[in-house]
Amino acid sequence: MTLTSILLRKYLPPVCLGLALFHAAAAVAAADPADLIFSNGTIYTVDPDLPWAQAVAIRDEHIIGVGGSEEIVTAHRGAETRVIDLHGAFVSPGFNDAHVHMDSTGMLLTGVNLLDVHEPVAFAERISAATRRLPQGSWIVRGDWGAYEQWGVSSSGQQGDGAPADGPFTPDRQLIDALTPDHPVLVSRFDRSMFLANSLALALAGISADTPDPVGGSIDRDESGRITGILRGSAVDLVQNVIPPMPFEQRLVGVRAVLKEAREGGVTTIQDLTDAEQLLAYQYLKRAGELTARIMVRPNIFQVEPVTQLGLSRGFGDDYLKIVGYKGWVDGIMGNSSAMFFKPYAHDPANRGALRRPMLPEGVEGAAFSMLEDDHYSEFPPGRMEEYIDAWVPTGVPAHIHAIGDLGNRILLDIYSRVLKAHNMVDSDHRWRVIHAQVVAAADFPRFGELNLVAEVNPYHVSDDMRWMEERIGAQRSEGAYAFRKLKDAGAILIFGSDSPGTNAARYYLNPVYGLYAAVSRQTLSGKPTAGWFPDQRLTIEEAIDAYTRAPAWACFDEARKGTLTPGKLADLAVFDTNLIEAGHKDPASLLEAEVLYTIVGGEIVYQR
Ligand SMILES: [Zn+2]
């Protein structure tokens, strides 16, 4: 390609492109027929060599041509080719969601979501609806009732109406017993301060009127001594302990529900965080031809032995199901103030967060360590994280480790630095990740670039968490919170994930418009604050789409396979009724109204509105 033609391709608006290339293409009419052509689109390819186009031609699983409509139709329309006129609709590479909890998203979609429920009628209706979705005998769990009531208003802008005058809503098993004869129920209040069990669940747990309160817990009773079904503290364990592992059938139902949400949101690759049992469900659905999104799996850090014994290494699998990393955890999360910070939480002066299992000595579980002294942590029980990361090195599988608080991030950067240096890997193509990189100390940003790290971040947390971030960690630490611009400037490769299904206070959807909106506006869904929260950390819509398509594919070593709309790559596309680039620049709120018209995975239309 000459320099002139590169410049032409780069700078000519899409409408001119077809005309400019029409004559050259006409001579080779249909020599290279496609199965499917999308024409007359506004196609944003995320490929810097040809950012905009009008048409894309697909054969089998792959893209075979991208360019002007005339050019592509002339070159690739054969007798059997289906041509879909997009009438100007916007096309991007299929979205690659780098952070999804498939199992809990499935449980929420097929189970019961009570976040916005705080009165008896809706409570009973939601649980009744769940019995119709779930096979008989399945447990109905979680729910998290009362969250929006507590928050007054949810991040999604759905209004709560505040706590009613007679105090917060506390349900009774009588409310749901008749509706749930075949489904044991153990649902939680949003803060997990209490759970409601139905009579079937109580019976399965052997709890009767004679059962005494266990140490550290209580079984609520009314004035007549009747058990109401409300369990608190350790009493919840009595029921929790009899819940069997999720049946395979129920897993399938859950995965199918998440795949549906992905199709409807233009998501074609999901980087999952579920444990190994779920892999059986993916393999089953793949054989059945039902896997409509590519699932990138990550064993957990403790599984290094089986992985090594089986001789598995990075990329094991295929385009639909493969190992792209292993996951580990340094600290807790912001939602329950267990992320680890140098200084205590502003709203909880005795608390600096907690370490997770890989950071603790053998046999110690989730304890909060108070042995930290301000800015150093040399007295920490060193735990096993570093040993494990070291043991994974020969597999070539990249580390994907969760770090949220500023101290959590410091600890991880220190460990990464030591292990990468010990193996002379700092400047190698390792693509190790910090998952979340949620609150980073000013001094630590440059280390993301120095160590060549990927930051797997969740932009929607900005829209959700900003409601209480400053109250919990103050304004100064908030400068390093979700600081996407600082991470990028420091040289981190930024990749986006939804963190679906969200927190116990808000639902996070797979649909990427929420993350795009959050990244470019840094506002809540209701548009607050007007100027954006720490607005200098906003990204452009081009950067945000890159972090949701090209970059996450690269982070999985898939840059030659997908992430941009380029001939030779897998035909994974999303078609929207809204020009996302224009919306992102002119009116970010309109991103939230964008709807997916088509989702295409491997050349197959898996969703059509
Ligand atoms: Zn997560």
C-alpha cells in the first residue's frame, strides 16, 4: 500500500471511500464470495490502518473484507451471499468483557434479585417468579432485599423511597411458604445482617421450634414462640451447610441466561472468574452449539499443581474456550470496606481492610491483620502468594491478581516486581494483570508502566461507588481511585470489564454502554456530578471502546484473532442503533439509550433485535 492510499484510507470519511475504490474493485467481481455482507454501515473498526468503513464481508468464521460498500459488495457478493443493508447503523468489534462472574450472574438472573424490594407483595412475587425459572428442588438463595431502600437511590437512578415509618422491612416465612413447596429458600438482606429461610429449608436443616439459638447467632421467634424464618449470625450456617453444590442442570440454566444477556449487549467474549466446576457447563454448551460468546477461563492460583501435571499452558483450548490467566486475590473489596489501605477508613477508624487467602499462612482464612504499621508491611505474615506466582511462571499462564486498596496494590506491585525480576521477565511479553487497580497511591502509578502491566478495571464502579467513596477514603485517596487516565499515562494497558453481576448494592450489566458511559462521563446514571467525578480522569470514547475490544483481546494474546474489524480476524461484531463515537463526544448520556441491533459471533448472527 502506498503512503497516499494509507492516508486516503485513514482520513477520507467513510462515504467517499466506496467511490474512491469502486473502479479498482469492479474488475474482480465476486471472485472471493462472502457468506454475509453488512453494507451501508457506519463501521468503527478500532484498526488504526482503516478506522472507518461502510461494509464488512464475512466467510465462515472470518472477516474477508472491510471497506466501502461498493468496493466490498462488488468484490465479495456471490450468488449465495446474504447482504444486509445497515442503513447507516453503527458497527464495532464485538465487545470483550474482561471481568464477569458467570456463576453469580447466572444465579442472579435465574434466581431472585431483591435489591429494590422492601415490602411484602413484591417480595413474595419475586420469589414466586424464581420458582417458575428454576428446576424443582433448586435452592433460591441470595436476593439482597432492601438495598435501594437503604441507599435511598440506587446507582442506576432507580429511586428508593427511604425507610418506611415503621422501620426497615423484615419478612416472615409465612409470606412465601405456600409459594415455595418444592424450592428451599435462603435469601439475604442486602447487608447480610439477616436471612429468611422458608419452612422447607428449615426442615432440611433440621431446625424446629425446639432448636436452641447457636453460639453467635439467633433464630427469630414471634411472641408465640413460632420460628419466623429470620436467621442471624451463625444460625445462617445451619441452613447454608445443607445447601448442596449447584446441580449441573441449574448451572446450565444460569450460563444460558448470561449468554443471552451477552448477546443482547453485543458482548462476544467473556473473561470469566468462575471456579472450575463451571467449565463442564461451558463444554456441554459448546458441544451443543449453544456457546454464543467465547469464554476465557482462569483457574485459581491454588490450581497450579493440576495445571502443571496436565501440561497445560497459556492459550490451552480454542477460540471458544481457553485458559488466558490464573486468578488470585491480595485484599478484600470496597463494598464492605475490606480493601486494604495504608491508613484506616475514614468512616471506620479501626479498619484498614483484610488480606485474602493466598496472602495468608497455610490454614489461616480471611483474617483481618492489624499488624500493619503505617507505610510498611514488613511484619506481614508473608503468606504464599509469591511462591504460587513463582510456581506458575513455567506454565507461561499470566498472573491475574486482584488488588483494590492502595496498600493491596502496593503489595501486589512489590510481589510482581520481585518475581518478574527474578525470572528476568520485566521486559518480556508477559502481559500480567492487576485486576481492579482500584485505588492506587500516587507513587505507584509509574510502576504499572515500568513493570509492563495490564490494568483490568471496571469503569461502572465509578458511577456506582462514587456515591460513597469520599466518605470512606477521603478526597486525597480518591484522586487515585479508578484513575484510568493516570494508569494509561503511566503506561498500563487498560482493559474494561463489567464486574457483572455487581455488588450487594447495585446490579452491573454486561451491556457495555454502562461502562463506556462511566468511563467518558464519570457520572452516576442520573448525571451527577455535572462536571464528572475527578473529571481529568475521563477517557475519550475511542479510548473506552479500545479498552473494551482491541486491548482485552491483546491481553489474552488474541491480537491476531480478534479485537478489531480487520480481514483475517474472527467475525465478531456488534451493531448498534446509535453511533457510539458521536454519542460519546456529544452526549454521553445518550450512550445509555443505545440498543444492539445485531450481535455476530464467528460469522453467525446470534442476536437480532
Ligand atoms: Zn469482580
